[in-house]
Amino acid sequence: LERWRVAVLPGDGIGPEVTAQAVRVLEAVAAHRGVALEVREGLIGGAAYDAVGRPLPDETLDLCRASDAVFLGAVGGPKWGALPADKRPEAALLGLRKALGLYANLRPVTPFDALLPASPLKSAYLAGANVLIVRELTGGLYFGEKRRTRTPEGEEEAVDTLVYRTSEIERVVRRAFELARGRRKRVTSVDKANVLESSRLWREVATRVAAEYPDVELEHLLVDAFAMQLILNPRRFDVVVTENLFGDILSDEAAVLTGSIGMLPSASLADGRFGLYEPVHGSAPDIAGEDRANPLAAILSVALMLRHTFGDEAAAAAVEDAVKRVLESGVRTIDLAEPGDPVVGTKAMGDRVVAALEAALVK
Ligand code: NAD
Ligand code: IPM
Ligand code: MN
């Protein structure tokens, strides 16, 4: 593409702070490539609710649909915590994922060597770990029927439903196998098939899909056992595919391997090249507005955009390499800093990455 149309939705809390740094990186790449970058900003989350009374305005959805890719900062915060479910900032994110058909959420977990000491886990177990979590994103517990009722005794009761149909499982598992083919050719399907009927279907479908990929090995693990293995022996995993809520929880756990939740990027993909790119972390209200947030998860999400939407593997690798070199130089945002490390703010970390990137691109 000679024109990159990107919808940018900064959102709430640290969302706008990390988004600003991610956009600078994208601009640097586009300028170097001679590509016309069209960045259009939209409202989402609490910021949209405050401005127009709805967390996901139609204009925002239209903007996303008219774009090649979407970049999203983060949504949510205590200010909007008491709103009814459909007005909450988080409803906008879920609505966007569903409306855009973004069923496959890729969350690569690749600890940088320079950050091994930043993790509380032993470096010897982390070095070389490279796990790709593929989280189902438009079904499962998040999107099943929800309701409040009263029991015959008059007690209040709440219901969330975990529903999956075969086609929903099939497409995300197939995506996981396709991705595994370009990696170490192992898929771990994570479920709770010893208890949940939806997991028994998940396991059956995964087994059936695996037959189409004789070159890729499939293993099934129960989610509780996987949660432990991920910490005990992360290097045994390659691609991990799992239900929506399991994937949400396991990816925050996996962030511990990288040293900080501020390091995990994500790509949410539909069929084809369209995608939404966002850091895995939230709006971090506890540090918002203080220039303390780590922008690297957001910047690494730009690398995923370059790779998955714009098909520019060289640019994606250049961004990842710029991050690597900045970390090797020793500078850290506060979430990663150890005693004695030079600490920089959000914007200064963005400066370092852009400088490292430009130095590499010029060569
Ligand atoms: P969070 O990820 O926002 O923060 C958890 C902890 O990690 C906090 O201590 C925070 O300061 C820290 N942290 C997060 N990102 C960081 C970064 N880039 N640099 C440094 N430190 C960082 O999770 P939470 O506190 O459970 O949720 C806060 C709000 O964000 C909630 O409203 C939640 O719904 C929302 N949320 C949104 C998204 C999203 O937009 N994709 C994701 C997760 C949570
Ligand atoms: C994430 C977030 C969201 C999720 C919330 C904010 C709805 O935690 O993207 O991981 O649960 O999917
Ligand atoms: Mn989450």
C-alpha cells in the first residue's frame, strides 16, 4: 500500500500518553518508506462518553471501517466505574472488537534479554522464551447472555454464559496453526475440558483442525495446569490458543516473563489484513498524566501493525530492534527500573526509540 490509513483512538488514562509515542514511531517509518500516512483520531471510552454521552460513537466505528488499521491506547478508569454496563468505557472496546470481527487476538510474549533481571522469575528459565498467545476475542464468557435474576427465595443472582459454536473455535484454532507453521510448529490448546462442556467442544474441534496440519504438533492442557507451566517452564510453549477470558487472564500473567505489563503488545485480527493494535495493559489510572507510563507495549503494537496489516516485515523488525537497542543502552521507564538504572519518562523513552529507529533506517 502507498497510503496507510490508520484510525487512532487514544482513549483514557495513559492511553493518550503511550499512543502519542506509538504514532511518532509509525510516522518515522512511513516517512522513511515514502508512504502517505493518514492518521485520523477518534473518540473512544470514557473520553467519548464525556464528550458525546456514548463510549463508542458511530463516527468512531465508521472511522475504523474506513481505515486499514486501528491503533487504540486504553479505555476505562474510576471516573466511569459506576456507569451502567453499556455506557462503561470497556463496553466500547468489546463493541469495537465484535463489530469489526476481530476474533483472533495475538499477544506475543518475548522477553528482551536486557530485561531478564527486571522479572521476578529466574533469568535462566526465561532466556529464549517466545510464546504467542492467541486469544479468542469475540465469543466465550464475554459475549454470552448475561442477566440478573432473583432466586425463588428472593436472593439476587447474576448469570454469565460461556457459549462457543464450532465455527468460532475452528477459525481461531486454524489461525493458531497457521501462525505455528511460521514458528516452532507447536500449538498448545488451553481449556477446562474436565469441567466445561464448551471446553470439550473446543478440544474436539482443535483435534479435528490439527489433522489438517500434520506438520504441527498439538497438545491440550487444562488452564490451571497451564497457568503453572507458563511460569515454571515458559520455553516449552510456542503458540497457545485459548478461550476469551482464559486468554485475558493468562496474558497478564505472561507479562511477568517480560518484566512489566508495559511491555506486551497485541494485534486483534479479522480475516484478511485489517487489524486493531493495542497494548495489553489498561489505562493505569494510578500513573496517568505523570509521564511515567512505559510506551513500549504501544510501540511494539505498531510493529505488529506493520507486520500484520501493512505486510512490512522489515519495518516491523526495525521497530523491534530499535526497542531492543534502547533497552540494551540501559534506560528504563519506572516500571522496569532497578536500583541504579537511568529512569526516563514516557516521552523521553519515545525519543530514544525514534532516534534508534531513524539511525537504523538511514543506514
Ligand atoms: P492496568 O493494566 O491499567 O494497570 C495495572 C498496573 O500496571 C497498574 O499498577 C499500572 O500502573 C501498571 N501499568 C499498566 N500499564 C503500564 C505501563 N504502560 N507502564 C507502566 N505501568 C503500567 O490494569 P487495571 O488497573 O486493572 O485497569 C485499569 C483500567 O483499565 C480499568 O478501567 C480497566 O477496565 C481498563 N483496562 C483497559 C484495557 C484496554 O483498554 N485494552 C486493558 C486492561 C484494563
Ligand atoms: C484487555 C482488557 C479488556 C478485556 C477489558 C478492558 C474489556 O482487559 O484487552 O485485555 O478484558 O479484554
Ligand atoms: Mn486484560
